[in-house]
Amino acid sequence: MTTWLASVIAVAGTLLGSISTYVFQRAGAARAERFTRDQRLREERIAAYSAYAAAITDLRRGVITLWFTRRRHADGADPEVWSARAEADRLGAAAAHARFRVRLLAGDDALVALAIAAAEPIGDIAAAADRTELTGHEERSEQALGAFITAAGDQIR
């Protein structure tokens, strides 16, 4: 009977050890999976936020180029104006695409609002009456983009 009791205790101990090992490994695997998922999301956010900032900067440059090109060619029919307009449109589409990625990945309505606000002054650049107004809109655009970058950096840190 002593042998039988010792065997039951040994089997129970082995079973308990196997179960506890399984539980700890499963918890560790879940932790590792969560860490990997969070890290991947962080990297995707960094890429999306950086791409958006670059797209807004490129769009601003394209619209400013269009503004100056229009001033050089007042009739607006010059091929250089059409080329600048086409480039500004292409950059606007790229910025919109980048903004969609920000909206998908941000998970924060305030950050999305800052992203949208960063693009708003660029429309005003195209309608600027003179160079002083153009510079004012450009500075507003840079400040709005800076606010977005600051908030995005806070989120991914």
C-alpha cells in the first residue's frame, strides 16, 4: 500500500508540474504575442505619421510652387502652370492617402483632428493674395504640422 500511495503522489506531482508548466508557458506566449503586436502597431504608426508629415510638407511645397508659377504666368494657360497644378494635385492625393493611414492606425480622435488641421492652411496658401499672406499661411501650416508631430510622438513613446 505504501508503494501504491507513493506512485499516486508521484503521478499527481508530475501531472501538477505539467499543468503548471503549461499555464506559465501559455501566459508567457500570450505576453510575447501581445508585445509583438504592440511593437508592430507602434512601428506602423511611426511609418504612417512620418509619411503623413512628409506628404503634408511636400504638398505645401507643391502648392507654394503653384502659387509662384501662377504669379509668373498671369494668363494661367502656360504649360508650366498646368504642370505645377498637376503636381499639386498629385501631392494632394498622396497627402489624402497618408491621412487615411493615420486615421486607420491612430486610435485617437484628437490626433486625427490634428492631422486634418495640419492640412487646412495649405488650401489657404493657394488663395493667398500676396507674398506676406502666403508666408503667414505657410507659418500656420508649419505650426499645425508641428502640433501633429508632437502629439504623434507622445502617442508612440
